[in-house]
Amino acid sequence: MGPVPGQKIRPLPRAVSSRPPRSSRAAGAATVVLAAAAAAASTTAYYHYNDDDDATTTLNRDSFTRCVVTRKDPVSPSSSILTVSAPPTSLRGLWSVEFKQPEVQIARHYTPLPPYDDDDGRLLRFYIRSLPRGEMSSYLDRLRPGHHLWLRGPHPGFDVLRRLGSCKRLVFLAGGTGLAPAMQAASTVLEHDDDPNTSATLLWAVRQHQEIQASAYTPPPWWKLWLRRPSPIDLDAHVEDATPIALQLRRMKNKYGPRLNIRIAIHSDGSAFQTHDIEQALLRPSSSDRSTPTSNSRGCQCHNQSLHASASEFQPPNDACQCQSTADAGKNILIVSGSDGFVSHYAGPKVWARGLLTQGPVGGLVADLQRRHPSLARDWLVLKL
């Protein structure tokens, strides 16, 4: 089913509901009780999609296809994982679909989480957050198992494997629900190459501890925060009462072992990813690091950073590599995904140009690191989602 005749669908940027750091409100006992009640009251329902009108339809980029919600799992009081039964797609790598809000005729991109190993290819899972004034997020938050929704796509994003080439390292800095493309990219890279030197590092910034642990949590006393700022934590395989998104992260960690490193900064605990955290992730020694200069990437849409400044994640240049020597072509990849403020702080703002939201030049904390360590500008490609 496509848009209502005579009305336009207004595309909006990728849906990411994290926000730049700000003072957090203390989570009281009432919040914990409500969160536990929501989790206990959640129901799982499965629906077989047998509508004759849609039996032969496939997802496509030109029109919206009717799909059905089969499950909704609370993560925190403001976030959940929405499972949708949809026609299967063969697209891999970074990709998204558009959701249509039929009440106000707007569309917005959402990135699905990586599929489970035992999926049949017909289920898409989305990590969503409800925002107080968010038209689309509020609409999605109201959906329940059995409700219909409309998807258009899939839309390919930046070709991560082509950009990595002969390189082996992916670092992904994600804020809030920006974790979804991070998990998607890490799965793509680690599934494609089982070389022990191929690695992915996920740095995930969240507001509240409730995002990873559903049960009651006592934050550290204020005087400990005053004495010493807490550091980001490694994903603990023994987190009690882990949320659905933390469980999927743990499955990934168990599957890929030491090739996948996951660190979490929890704002309510006082932790955040600082310069030294990013520096450590990018400059970590690896046996696969090059000892010789990389191939000249001038003029290559895949590997030249300056050419990416005018590129859009929704219309990415995924042409074949045009480096002078393709044998050793490629760059390690740093991707930053989150709210506008989050992306701008770490990698500089995206820029509107010719009606498209483009990458813009590298700025923020990452640009400072490139000036201190010129090898980062030479060997790493920076992308913003």
C-alpha cells in the first residue's frame, strides 16, 4: 500500500533518539516499579500474515508495503524492540527501511537489528525510543502485536566491506538507539571475514542503567562520583536481568568472542566516552596494522575522506574502488551514530546541501585526534549516521 493519493510523504532523517549529555534526573523507586510492571505486563503474540492482497508483495523502494507487528519487548520506560513480520530481503551490510506515519503522512528511516541465527528471514527487529514530541516515535510506541504498519525499502547505506577493503578494523561510537546500525555493521564485518585479526569495537553511550538492566539498580553515591569520574564498562556476561537489547549484545559477544569488544558509558552513573577512550580504541595495536603507506585514494569515492563530505548516507557513493593500487586498497572505519548533538560533538555536524543531509567535514573530538595523530587521518575513514 502506497501513500494516500494527493498527499506527499515527507522524508525525515534517520531515526535516532539519543541526545547529547545533560543533567540526568534521579530514577526513583516509582520509575523502577513502573518499568517492572511494564515488562511483566508485556505479552508476546505471533501473527501469520496471510492477506491475499499482499501474499505476493515484496519490500521495494518505490511504494509502501503493509506489514504486521508480531511482538513488542520493553527495554526501558522509553524504549522497546519492535518486531515486524515483513517480506524477506537479501540486502546485507548497512541498510534501513522507511516507516510511514499514516496519520500525518511523514516517513522516516529506521535501521533493523541484525537477525538471529535461527530467523527465517521474515522478521525485522527495530530498537525504538518514544520521544515526548516525536510524531513518528509516538506512533510506533502505540503499536501493539497484530497492528499493521507500512514499510518502504530496503535502502542501502554506505558499503562498509568495500570501504574496509584489505583493512581489518571497525570502531563504532553509538549514542542511544544509534546502536542499531552499530550492531548491523559489526555483524556484517565479522560474518564476512573470520580472520582473527578482523575486529569490531562498539562504544555505546546510554542515559540510564535501565537500558541494559531491567531490575532495580542503585547508582553510585554522589561522593564517589565527586572523587572519581566512573569509566565506561565492558559488557558483563553476567548482568542480572539483562534487557532484550543487552541480551542480543551478549549473544553477539558470545558468538564473535575476542574479535568483538563492547564498552558502555552510562550517563546517569557519570561516565562518558572521553578523548582517551576514543584514542585507545583507534590506536590499539594490531598485528594487521600496516607498516607501509596505504594506496593513494585520491579520486576514490570509497576511500577519500574529502569526497565523502558531500555524500549522503541515504544516497551513498558505493562505486567500485578507484585507488591507484587496489591490492592494498582500503581503510579502517570509524562510524559515529546518534542524535545531531552526539554526532556533532564527536565528529562534527552533518551539513544540509542541495536538499540532502551530507556528511560534512570531520570535526569535533575526532578532528582533534587526527591533528594529534596524523596516521588516523591517513588510515581511517570517518562516517556519520
